[in-house]
Amino acid sequence: MKRSGKKPRPPATVIAPSDVGAVGDDSPAPPTALPSEPAPARRGGWRARALTALKLASGVGLVVVVAAAVAWGAHRYALTSPRFAIADVQVDGAQRASAAALAEAAGARVGQNVFALDTAAAEARLLADPWVSAARVSRRLPDGVRIEVTERQAAALAAIGERLYVVTPTGEPFKELADGDPADLPVVTGMDAESLARDRARALERIGVALEVLRHWERIPMSRVHPAQEVILHPGGQVSLVVGKAAAALHLGHGPWRKKLLMAESVLRDLGAKGRVPGIVFLDNEAHPERVVVRMR
């Protein structure tokens, strides 16, 4: 066999494509993402919301109207029903004034509707009386009213200027003496309206001293025989006490009050045993407080 002079060519090399999914590749191709499309706009969305809001508002309005109607009906029933007509007025704390007078002053009348009574206005009317220091008016359903008052107590009278005032145990002149007020009380003198206006606290303090002297004297048995008539407040702070129908004057000067009043009691007792009453008993010797000087009438 004759050989040719050409060299044989090598077999051609076939290179497979590197792309995934090429022909002959068994693996599945990855899904291709499609561009997203905008969701279709909701038709009539604002109309639905408006309708819902309207229904809600209508429901609330209906509830309010019904509640108002029920409240009006209940109020009308409470003001017109005989069930709530006042049948009993209870008054507590009345000492000077009668229960009937206080009920009338408060405006609480039997047969009146209990809800028609303005309790705040009733309390204000009661407090307009200077003898009343505190007042409370309350309803006791279905047909009762309770009135509670605190009345001021009178401890003495105070002559201030040309007028007489009723004084409480704390020394407060709370009203001018009028008809019907207690007049058989000891009188505190030595005060003037100008001093009260200029320094009220100091003036009330001086009245308080006079009341303290009165309290000490009332605890002494001799006060039953010679009750206190007048307490004189002197400008320098000294005090004199006038006692008994014979108006014996006890010049006490300054305190201690009880000790000096006990000394005065001894003098009155000794002279009383002899059928005599002193005109003035001096117990104001500051240098010798144990000394007592008696001036007869």
C-alpha cells in the first residue's frame, strides 16, 4: 500500500457551551422573573369609608338622643312624682333657734318636692343668721331632708364704743346685741372701736384675757353668791372684776388669775360672815403679791 506524504490531521475537539440550559443540558432553566404589574386601583374606596363613618356617627347620635330623652324623662318624673314630696324635715344641732324656724329659714317645707330644694342656697340662707356658724342641708330619699347646724355660743357682752356686742367663748364679737339675745351676761369694758379697727388681733386677745378671768371665777364656789357682772380692761393690761349685786370691785392687776381670785374669795367669805360687803379689794400689789387691801363702802 502506498503511503502519501501528508501527515494525518488530529480529530477535532468539540467544546460544549458553558451557558446553563444549553442544548444537551438536562438541568431545568431558572424561572425568569416577570416585571410586576401595579394592583388595579380599588374603585369607590373613599365612598365606602364615608358610608361607614356616617353609620357610626348616626349610631352615636341615636345613643345620645335616647340617653337625653331618658334623662329628661327621669328628671321630669323626679320633680313631679308625689313619691318625692317632702314628708319629714330633721333638724340637728338647734339649741337657740327652734327646729321649725331653721327649716323655714332653709326653705324646706313639707309637701315641697325634695329635688326642687336647692341645698346650697338653703345652706347660704342659714349662714346668713349670725348665730349659725356652720350649716349642712342634705336630702334623705325618697321624701326626707336633714338640716345640721352649729350655733355660736354667747360667753359675754363687749362694750365697744357706744355699742354692745355678743362675744363667743373664743373672744369673737360676732353680732350687735338685739332683742331676743341673752342680755344677762357679764360685760367686758375698756375696749374702743378705734382699737378694734386698728389692731383687731390685739383687741381680740384682750377680750380673751377677760374671758379667761371669768372662767376662773366661775369655777370658784363664791361665784354663786357673787356672780360676775363686769370685767374692766385697763390700758396697761391690768384687769378688774366686778362681782355681786353690790358690785364689789376686785382689782387684780396682772395674773396669776386663779390665785388672786382665791384670795378675793377668802376676803368676801370673811366679810360676808359679818354681813358686810367690801367696796374695793386690791390684789394688784406687784412688789408684795401676798398683800390684800380692802376698802369698805
